[in-house]
Amino acid sequence: MAYSSKISDPAFDRYLRNTRKWKFQFSLILAAIAIGGFYLYGAFSDEMDNPEALRIGLVIGAMFLLIGLMSAKSNKKASWDGEVINKKVRRTDKYTIYTVYIKSETGKVHEIRSEDDTTVFNYFQKGDKVRFHGKLNSYEKFDKSGDDIIFCNACAFLHYITEDVCIKCGCPLLK
């Protein structure tokens, strides 16, 4: 029973770098498609001519780039320790919301929510000690000794507790 020291493994930093790079590259592709698409629309459509269509494409492309830059920037949060203090289920007309409430050492209450999925809800029990890893925006349980499953703290992929490395992203499982 302990928090894992594997959180300092270089695989997590590599995963974060690759994720940021992929987000920016995806936004570049979307921007190019928007610009090219509007240019072609202006060239072949009777409804709108260039340069008006191209200007619209450039504005939309710039918005995609801005979104890509904002999502690719590093937004590290502080890590903290806490305890699961409550769990609630709320039903609506469309879905069921499962919420786990965690109180940090500073007294702030944080929520983990999921819709129509009990996996995370059942993973955490009232009284569990948890650590929030800010750079990964994920939670790690202190006592995993009775668990059959574990989540990858980088990509949240679900694994059996017997596994050591995430098969999806290659990061070590914090156990």
C-alpha cells in the first residue's frame, strides 16, 4: 500500500509531449482543410466568390490554429492528496450521472463524474486515500491491494492489476 514512485518515469513526459504535438498537428490539418475548402468553394461555387470565401476560410483556419495552440500548451496543475468522502448517483431523463467526491488536504472538494458508466464510480470507495497527479490530470489510489483493475494515469485505459505497462500508451501503471 503506497503511492507509486513510477510517476517520475520519463514515459509520462514523453506521452505528454507527444500528446501536445499531436493536438497541434491535428489543428494544422484542420486549418489547412478549412482554408483549402473555402478557397475551392469560392472558386467553383456560384454563391460566393474568392477572396470572400478565402477570407472566411482563413478566419476559420486561424480559429483552429488558436484552439490547437491553447490545447497543446502545458497546463500543469498542482498535485495534492485527498480522501474520497462521498459518492452519489443521479438519474435524469436521458442518462445516469455517477459522481465521486474527493476532499483535498486543503478542504476543497473535487468531483469525478461519469455518465452511464459505473467503472470509475465502483473503483473508488468512500474513505480511499487518493493522490491527484496534476501533470497528468489523474487520480491514484493509495491502497490498490484489493483491486482487480487499474487505470493508466496517462491515457485512462483500463487494465488488469497484474499488468505493469499500459498497452495503449506505453506508460507504467502506478501500482
